[in-house]
Amino acid sequence: MEKKLKVAALRNGTVIDHIPSDKLFKVVSILHLETSKNQITLANNLDSAKIGSKGLVKISDRALEEDETNKIALIAPNAKINIIREYEVVEKRPLVLPDEIREIAHCGNPNCITNHQPVTTRFFVIKEEGSMRLKCKYCEREMKFEEVKLK
Amino acid sequence: MSKNSLVSISDYSKEEILAILDSATGFEANPNRKTLDGKVVATLFFEPSTRTRLSFETAVIRLGGSIIGFSDAATSSSSKGETLNDTIHMVSCYADVIVMRHPLEGAARYAAEVSPVPIVNAGDGANQHPSQTLLDLYSIKKTQGTLENLNICLVGDLKYGRTVHSLIMAMSHFNPTFKFIAPEELKMPEEYKIFCRKHGIKYSEATELNNNFNDADILYMTRVQRERFQDLMEYERVKNVYTLKNKMLINSKLNLKILHPLPRVNEIDPDVDSNEKAYYFQQAQNGLYVRQAIISKVMGIKS
Ligand SMILES: [Zn+2]
């Protein structure tokens, strides 16, 4: 019921729901919402039957691009993303792990060129033996997602 | 950006690796040519490595090319704060190819992205040093007659040793069987064992050197450095058990050859040098022919 109301309150735009509470501001950061001119509603520490405590983001008049929603898959793989038009959900955007991520993170290797020169970071996403790892395109180190620092 | 750069051994397919080795065989038979006549090669060494620089520069001179560059960062413009991007662009105005050594990992990949001329990576921090890998392969093929189905023992610092990691990647095309011999602190990292399992490469592990390489065709020794150890007592112990001595070779195979990327510290006792199984000095010399082949390839010169 509660969820329905919040979704209904948005006329056009994107709703990101079921974000774990401790990931809400990472989502804000990778979408660069802090510099966005659109109307934005943030909610956090809402009760959730599924994950205990959740956050939610509503962005008016902006349908997120696929590469943006794929970045969310890295941080909050179980988030739900709905694209809204005239109060209706017109698209449920599935979260797909991208094959490559650009720019959004710093390499965890202090001796990597990207931490010393103005280089756009790039990581390949490796999914094998049941885990997800990132491989820096430059220093070729593999690391866990927790080992990179989000920008 | 140039497509011909050599940054990492994994940039080359099996066929390209074999073509380089064939070409190097030709240079060994006839190293003095004039195929680089009128060409300029820049050797940019942002950290000193006299051994590697002399090998590349000799390769260029024997091909009739000229050399510009610097041999450590203190004499380069990067010490004045110039970005790597700007240094590469400036040098590419003068040179047809850039051979680069840099203390930071990933520097060569980045340079290859921004450079209009080919980049040859002569070592980027602890990451890659593909000309070393190719000269290792050349030495293995030359002494064994083949690269296929060999037993290869990797000994020493398998945790930080980039040469052994690159060698595993390169040998993965040729159905090797590896034995990793290292002290507990310097064991082969999990990601390379995952790599072996994924490529169906057989491997085993051991912590003692003596009597553990009797079925080996290649004994690849690496430096065990003091600064890698937390516990210096452990270093003292390891240093002695990981020293190869001539008498340890009694039961080894007749075709065994001992390789080492050099310089050695005390992993190989000087009493091994006169054994015909010692191959590390010839191995270093093979670097010249392999580097002639690499420079010819990245410049698109038929050899
Ligand atoms: Zn990196």
C-alpha cells in the first residue's frame, strides 16, 4: 500500500526502490544526483518486510539510461527500478551487471597509474566461480567490489 | 592510438607468440641488419633498469636504427610535473616507436591508449614485462625443441614474481604441467590457480626444493627478496633451503635447463654455473634477438 502511494505521487520519472539503507547514498553518488536540477525525493530507513530497512529514490522527469541502472546493479543488485509516465509504471527495468564500468570507482591498487595521473578508470566485471570481481583495465589487478572506492 | 603496441603477453595469440619466436630465431642467425635505417626509437625509462635498456638499445642499433630517450625519471620532464600523456605526445613527435619502463602499474596500457606511435612495455611496476616472457619462451623452445607438454617447475617468490605469472599465462597455450615450489609466505596466489583450473592446466604445489624437480624439463628460479618477509628469521631459513646447489642436480633429467630472469641474489650457488644445465646467461642473451623481433613486429617490418 505504502509503496503504491509513493510511486503514484510521481508523474514522470524513475523510482528506485528496495535499496538497502546503507547503500542509499552510494546510489545517490553514482547517479550524480547531488548536482541534478530535477526534483528528487529521497527516503531512508523505511520498513521493509524483505530487507528490514530500505531506502528509496524518486527522480522527476528523468528516465535513467540503461548504463546508469546497470551501475546500480553493482551496489544494490536487488533494487527495483520502475520508469513512470503519467503516473503509470511503463517499464520495470531489470538490473543487469555491466561487463565494464567506467569512471565511477577508484582502483584499489595504490600503485596503479589511475591513482597518480588524470586517467578515467575502467574495470572489467568478472563473474565466475560464484563471485563477482573487478579487473582494472590498467594495472590488471583483480579485486572484490568492496576493495574499490566509489567516486 | 596505435594498435600495434605490446603491453601485456595476453595481447598476443598463440600464433603471434610462435611467429615472434620464429622471427627471433632468424635474428639469432643474423642479428645485424639495416631494416630500421632512418628510424628513431625512444627508450623512456621512468625508473632505471640498465639491463633491460641496454638489451633494447642494442637490438635497435643492430637493426640500424637510432635512439633517443632517458634512463631515469630525474632527467626527464616528468620530474617537472609533466603528465605521462604530455610526455608521450611530445616524444611521439620525434620517435617512430616508444619503449617504456615505468614504476606504476598500468602506465604502459595508458600510454598505448594515448600514443599515436606503438608502445613496447619494458615493465610497468609489478604488472607486466612481456619481452621478458617472450625471451623465457624462446629459451624454453630453443633448449627443449618444443613448447608443448613440458614439466615446468617454478621456484621462489611466486606471490610477487610477475615473471612467473606472465609465464603461466603464456604457457597456457602449450599444455604444460606446473609445479609451484615456494615458502608459505610466497605461495602462488589463488587467482593464478583459478586461471590454471579454468584452462585445464595441471599443477601441484610444494614447499621444499630439494628432490622435488627430478621430472622437470625446466627449473625456473626467481629472486627471493628479504623485504618480502614479515619474519626475518623465516627469511634466513628460506634463503638457505631455496638455494640451488650443483649436488642437488644429480637426479635431474638430462634435458633439464635452469632459467632465472636475473639478477640473482643467492638462489643459485655459483657452483651451478659450470653445469651444462645452467642456462641463465644464454637466456639473457636471447633477450636481444627476441627484442629485435618485437620491435620489428610493432613497426610492421617483415623480417
Ligand atoms: Zn588499477
